[in-house]
Amino acid sequence: MKEGLRVIEKWWMKSVGYQIYPKSFYDSNADGIGDINGIREKLDYLNDLGVNLIWICPFYDSPMDDNGYDVRNFFDVAKEFGSMDDVKHLIEEAHQRGIKIVLDYVLNHTSDEHPWFIESRQSKDNPYRDYYIWHEGKIVDGKKIEPTNWGSFFGGSAWNYDEMTDSYYMKIFSNKMPDLNWKNVAVQDAMIDVAKQWLNLGIDGFRIDAVSHLDRAPFEDATAHDGEKYPLDWYKFSNLPKVHDYLKRLHEEVFKPSDCVAIGEVGGSASIDSGLLYSAFDSNELSMVFNFDHNWCNNLHEVNHPKKLKTNVIDLKRVFSSWQYAFEERGWLPLNWLNHDQPRLMSQYGDYKYPLQSGKMLATALHMMRGTPFIYQGEEIGMTNYPFEDVSDFNDISSISSYRYHLEKNPDDPVLALRKAALRSRDNARTAIQWSNDLYAGFSTVKPIPLVHPNYKKVNVEQSIKQQDSLWHHYKHLIHLRRQSEISDLILWGSYHLLDADNPHNYVYLRRYQGESLLVINSFSRKKQTFDLSPYTIMGQYVTNYPDTRINKQTLHLRPYESIVFKVKENV
Ligand code: GLC
Ligand code: CA
């Protein structure tokens, strides 16, 4: 019987993380925008929930073309979010509570308003020219066009024309986010300095944004399908060999000496093998990588109506399990459902008819796996997608471009275009956190800049804490089990074994460690399901989302979305 191993033990393996999107977390100074002091004021809330690691999305000085991922000054804070002093206080007060802080390290690009880029575009011989990726373009039929047909993530070309020197610069996100040229050692040095300065301020690690894109393929056209002018071909700028050289240098000079945690965002294009290349224990690159394979295991791309979303349970199990198995002895994984770039968990995989049961079940299914959990703000109270009514509701640059894209395909059906863009919109995850049923959901005392979901009177933190059987208390319980309970070691270090891989309704797995086993049973179904308990002797029950448990002659009878964790002895 294969058991878990405690191969390496690091502080961040025993952490439970929580992701904060500052703009919509909490507004402390009544200007309608969440801020650093707002996070500080909510530290007791986070502490009470039990998390001990927070990842905060960018709050650096920025023109906010992409809500802060377009950094203008790595060493300053955007006015609307506060000041460097606020950040220092936040770090100090978080540390007093035993909460570590991870910041976004945005190293693939800067804002076009960053002084490096302002210099770079001045002339071809400017000392900062090679900080970015410039190209003369190519001449086709006597006309100058982009060097390649590559598409960008936010729509349109991956190149932007700059009149100043009659050249193109590469930008795989928005026009206002020119890509840094990592081949240039000066860029590496400068970005290493950024990381070091933040570590010196006392932060505990980084979530490394868009890290897989630091190297590019030779500038040759991508294959276009459906006559697309700018095909988005991830392979042209993802997971290419030089990324590993850059990360090894960062590891050697920044991550290793500081013992910080370094979690890379490796996007939807990284295979498990490349995930291991980045973050296996012996990779000397990253601590962990976020992958997105489990984010879209449903029919989202085929349907037009959100209520018809159907989870592909077999696919979901396959995806989670393959990462769990591959990393078993070789690495460590972050465990997250979705983040600030995706729809809300409840709307993606939950069931609006059974919000409480399905929400709890989804939490259990994830939190009992091997890895470091990350809760996305508002997930713990079951926040849902926003009911967008008009394109003007969108703030996110990629949602707006997706709407335009769908409208181009269906010019007569703006309603369909809106619905399609809305289903995947990143703005779903960026609405104001619903703290109470006060005006503006208790997020602010003035009209908030982020949207406020109309369901805040029902779904809010105050209510969730008051109600003993809420989703919030379920999360708190799961965190407690992982951090300080008699089954902590099993949850932390146990091996993972998927059972009944082909069952389309139940997601069941075992964790094994030092002769003990944890049986994690989750029904993803509205209908009644069963599970055969005869191979096990139940030693204890640790999690449930129903008031009682129904076992009849060794058959477990599961109600809609029932979720149970037993400690068991495996009968031989
Ligand atoms: C990452 C971030 C996303 C951002 C992009 C560009 O994917 O999570 O929010 O738009 O990088 O920085
Ligand atoms: Ca504010």
C-alpha cells in the first residue's frame, strides 16, 4: 500500500492561502475603492477564518489599463490604494498575527508609462531600447505590417506600432503593456532588484505573473484557422527553454537565499511535464505553479445560458488526479479552484438550487488534497457571477474585447454577445466583497467603483459568520483540520489515490499516511448516489454537509452534493 512521504518540509506547505484583489476587497477611506488599509482592517477577519498566507494582487503605481498588472513604478503604491507606509504597516500587522504576505511579481511586461519604456521608445539607440522587444516590421505588397501575425491574449495583434521610431513593440497582453526583453541581462538585473527590494521590506514571497511567457519562438507566422488575422498561438510565447534559465537565476539570487515562496502562474498551456520542469523539488526554479487545467471542465464553451452549465466530473477528476499523481514525490501544488481572472466558483461548478451543499462539497473536494490551498476572496461566502445587463457593466479590458469579438461574429445579436462574454468575464470575480447587508454591501460608505452584486442582502460575511452551518464555517473547519487537528499530517503529507475514476457523479479519493487513511467522498450530483463502504472500517468522521449520515448495510447513501470525510481502516 503506497503511503505519503514527507520528502521536504517547507513553511509554505503548511500554509492556507487567501487571494485578495485589492480594488474590491474593502474600502477604508470612503472613496469607493478598496485599499491597503482596508486589507489591514480585515486582518482579524482573515485570522478568524484561519488562513495564514495572503496573496495580494498588484497595488503598485499604475495607469490601471489592466487593473494594476500594468506597472508604472514597481517601488510605489497606486494613490487609490494607499502609500508605501500603509504597505509597511500591513506587513507588520499581518506578521503579528502569523499571516505571511505574497505579492504579485509582474515581470513579463511593464506599463507603457514606465520610465524604462518612455526611454525605450525615444530612439533606436536609446540605452533602454533593448529593455523591450522591438522590430522593424515586414513589408508586404509595399506596405509595412507587423513582424508576425501572432495574436495577443486580450485580442488583436501581439505587436503594436509606435510612430516615434517607426517600429513595432511586442505586447502579448494590451497595447499599454509592452513586454520586457529578458534576453537582456540588464532587464534581468533590474527585475532581480525589484524582487530583492520587496523582500527587504519584509514580504514572504511572490506569485509570479505570466511567468511562462518570458521567452519567444523565432518570429515566424502562426498557423491561422478560420481566416483569423491574428491567431493566438500560445506556443509562440509559452514555456520556451530560456524561461528556465531566467528562473534558475532568480532562484539562485533571490528565492533560495530568502527562503521565500515563489508560485508561478503558468497559464493554460503548461503540461504536467512542464509544470514539473518549473517546480519539481530539484528544479531549482519555483516552489509551485498554478495551472488552469481544472478551470473549465464543463460545457461553458458550448452553451448560451449559464443555468445549463454542466460539470464534466470525470474530466475534472482526471485533471486533478493527474497533477496530484505526477507531483506526489517530486513536487508540491497550490490548490485553488479559480482566481481573479475567472468566473465565480459557485457559478462555474456550484448548483444554484443547492448553493450551501454544493459550495461545501466543492470546498471539501479541494481542501483535502495534497498541496497548499488558496481561497479566492468571497469564495468562502459563496459569491456568484454578476448579472451583467450591458457592455458598460464591464470594466475588464479582456471582457470588453471578448464582447466585441462575439459581436463581430453575431452582429445582429448583442444579447448573445453579452451573455457569452459575461460567462467568462473576469469582472465576475472582481465585484465588491459583500461584508454585510448594509448599503453597498458594507464594502464602502459611498457608491463603490467595483460593481456590487445585487444578492448581497442574502450573501454576505456578517450573515455567514452568524449562521453556524454556513459555507464560511465549513471553510473555517476545513482550514482548522489542515492546520491544527489530529488529521493534519494525513491531509498534509498523505498520498492521493483516486477511486472510481469512471463514476460520472462521485469524486472519491483516499489519502494515506503512516498506516492511516482518509476517505474523501463528494457527490457532484443533484440525484441520490451511493458509495460502497464494505472495504473500510470507519474510525471517525471529520467533515459533512448534512446533519446526519445515512449508512445502510455498508452502503453510504448520498443526498444532493453530499460530502463526507471519514478516517478509515482499509480492510484487507
Ligand atoms: C495574469 C494575471 C492577469 C493579467 C495578466 C497580465 O494572467 O492574472 O490578471 O491580466 O497576467 O499581467
Ligand atoms: Ca479607498
